[in-house]
Amino acid sequence: MTEIAGLAIINTVGFVTGANRGLGRAFAQGLLDRGAAKVYAAARKPETVQFDDERVMPIKLDVTNLPISSPQPRHVVMCRS
């Protein structure tokens, strides 16, 4: 399966918050399994993002410490490349 909710995943770029554990990690792995070209894996401590895949780019993001006017990201944002 290379689609999620009707969206093609192959060669896309994904952004996943909380990618170091639980649901966020499962979302990131699902994108990789379905052929995403790159997954930006966000966590408060990017060193805790553990994937053995060069397509994963750990980044630091603390969604509990954003300006109040900023929209709160959720788990997955898909972008077409």
C-alpha cells in the first residue's frame, strides 16, 4: 500500500511531530514504509529520534513552547515534492 487516505506517499516529503515514540514514531515509519523520499522527524530532543534510514532528518521542535498565535501542528503534514 503506497497511499494513506487516498494520498500517494511515494516520493513525498513528510513532517511528523513526536517522531521519537508512540504514534508519531508509527506515523514516521508508515511514511518510510510507503516510499516517502524524506521524513522530517520532529521531537523536543532530536537525539531521541532513532531510525536507521538516511531519509529521516531529526529536527528539534517543542510544540508546547510556540507563540500563542502560532497554529499547533499535529502529527503528519504531507507535502508534494
